[in-house]
Amino acid sequence: MNFIKYEFENIATEICNFLNIKYDQNNEYKNLIDQLIYKYVLSRLVIFDKQANFFIIEKDYIETTWKDMISLHYINTSYNAGPTVTRIHLFTDKKLRSEAYLGYFSLRPINEFKILISYIYPNWDVLRFTNKTNSFVMLYREKVHIEGIELEISTFPFFAQDGVVASCVHADIIMLSHYMHKKFGSKRIKLIEIENSYTYEKKKCYPTNGLQAPQIAEIFNNNKTPIRLYFYHEKNIKENFEEILKMYIESGIPVIIGLGSHVLLIIGHTLDAQGNYEFIVYDDSGILVNELIETTCFVCAIPWEKLNKKLEDFDFLVAPEHEKVFMSYIDINDFFEIQKQKAAENKEENIEFAGTNRILLIDNSDAKKYLKLREFFHFNPSFIEESSLIIKKNLPHYLWYCETRMNGVNVAFYGDPTYHYKSTDTAFLNNNIFLNKNPFFLKKQIGLLNRLKN
């Protein structure tokens, strides 16, 4: 096993060997090559710099997305493009073990520095996002094989556009559908399927000019992936845009946010001791994050205030949604306000709700497990009785988890998302939308994301 010291010269040498470019002090273009390698490869990977000490080269790795890109476009061009990518595996120590493995990035075999990076697979079990705040992201377990040795990682893969076959939105669709496939079993969408899945204002595909929101919706629809499409100019959406974003992110559902001519993929959030909340984003080109926070790293945290300043009327949010969720965030939030009022009126003691609502979608098995473990304060027999009934009840696959603060304690109600939003006169009055009449006083909040190491 050949471990190589993680240094700029060593990485640059291996990249140039991979591309059959002479790289030494006698090459008059060495300074230019160094600039291109830093700008288009290593500047995207700066998050690894503090921990990476060694790397391993794995040549001739078959990557399906790159094969698709060749067949769709590059086979018809004069680019010198090979069929297999090279993977560069990063380590903290000279140990081929999961606990020393930071993940890998793959390079496309093409004579164009700008589109060299293909995928980045960070191992968030080891890689640190920041040591200044708590970070919460969506992850799944993945196995990586290197020379017959299997390493297990927690990851959310990053895919970089080439600007010809795949634009930023193509890249985000691929990343989002890959995660949803691994986590929830939904369909994984490939590049060829993106091209063949829409007809609205379809033009010559290559070089791609990106996709409009209706085209994105058509692509997901034709690939059997239910989504909601939110346009920022709609009054109810604009007023609740940040809360809608938080709802999906904390439900473990990645979202695509369209900002002008670019899109970002949001996969998590940070939260510090003062309650400051920032969204963790993947930017497949680095253009927008460089404009907002002056970095080109593939992953970064952006505060809502900076995102909000970029939002214009026809910007949008694309969010996959579980199939049997029929009630939107805005609907359940309105019902929750009524439910809080009813709960306060039904109690003799003085009840005061304070703070903002925290609403997310949760698998009913997770909700039942939480109740079974008694992760809430049970002040009287009615609390135990309600929790026992919910545990035994046949419920929809996903539930609304609605949380707020009451008398200084976090409390929660579970809501049924299968009712129609106009159910007020029947289901709501019959106490069917919310499963518990009494609020559950929480010992700890429910969280569906993975907390990263500081």
C-alpha cells in the first residue's frame, strides 16, 4: 500500500501523471499548471487540509456518471477523455482503517483542468466541518473498497458539474436523488434520465443552459419522485420561506434552492450556543458561495440573512416529499396554533406558550420509539395513557412532529399529515389531526440529523 505525503507538490505531480502532463521545474508552464490545479481542484478541498496527512492513488475506477457523460457528449468531441476515473483517498495516518479515513475525491480523465473533479465522498465520521459550533447533516452509511480492504463511512456524496453535460441543477438533482435513494429507497436519477424526462421548452441539450423550475418538476415527476415546488414571490411562501427550509432540513430531506441563475443543495445546518443558525450547503461550482462568503470549498455554512438577500421573486425551492404527506408546512403550522390555544383553554393551570414553532416530518417508528423510551416527563396518568395508545395505534408512515415551548419546557404534539388542509370542520374538531390532546413535555428534543465531530 503506497501512502504518499499530502502536500501540494505531490498532489500536483500525481494529477499531471494522470493527465500525461510533464510536471517539473523545467516545464515553462509549471506556474500556470500550479495555479490551475489549486483553482479547480485543491481550493474545492480545503476542508481536508487540516487533517489530511497522506493519500493513496487508485487508478482505473469505473464511475457510472462519468461513463454516462462520455456516452452523452464527450465521445462526440475532440477532448482526450478516458473511460475510467482515478480516486484519491485521504488519510490522517498511514493506516488503512475507517477511523483514519477522511474520504476520497475522483478525477475525470480529460484534458481540461476546469472539470477535473467528479465526485467527493467525505467521511463525516472523521472529517471535521468546524470546531467553532455544532453541525448537523444528513448522512448514510457507505462502504468503500481499496485493494480488497473494506472501509465504512458516513457520507453525503458531492458531484461537480462540468458545465457542458451537467449544469449546477443537474448536479443537484443527481446528489439529491442519490441520497434519497440510499436513505429512503426512492429512485436514483441518472444524467440520461434527466435529459429524457422533460419536454417543457426543451432545446439543444449540449452545452447545457441549465433547467427552469417547471422542467425540474417535470423531471422529478417522470421519475416517480414526489416534490413540492415553492416560488418565493407567493406571499405565504415568502413570509415562511426560512421556516419551510428549516422544516425540510431538520426532517432529513435535502432541498434545492434556486437563486437567480444558480442553485445550491442544502444538506444540514449549524447551531451555536447563542442560537445562531446557518445552512450547510453544497455548491457544485463554488461560484455562489465564493460570492457570499469568499470560499470555493465544496461545502460551507451560510447564514439565512445572506441567502435571503439573494432571493428574488421567481427564485424557488424544490423539496422531495414523502408520498403520503398531503398537508403542507403552512397548513400544519396554522393547525398547530389552534391546537396550542385549545390546550391552554383545556387546562385549569396557567399555561403560556412562547417562542417559535419547530415542525418536522418523522417516521412513525421513530416517534413510537421515542415515546416507548419515555423521553418525556409524565406528570399524570393521562400522559402515560396517551403515549401507550399512540404506540399501539396503526399510524401513517410519517407524522408531523410539532414542537414549541410551554412554561419554559419544550413540548410536542404529533400530527397526521394525510388529512386535507380543509379538514378543519371535521378531522380537526374531532381531534384526529393531532394524536395527543395533552402536550408531551420533552426531556430532550427529537433530532433526525447526524451531529458532526467538532
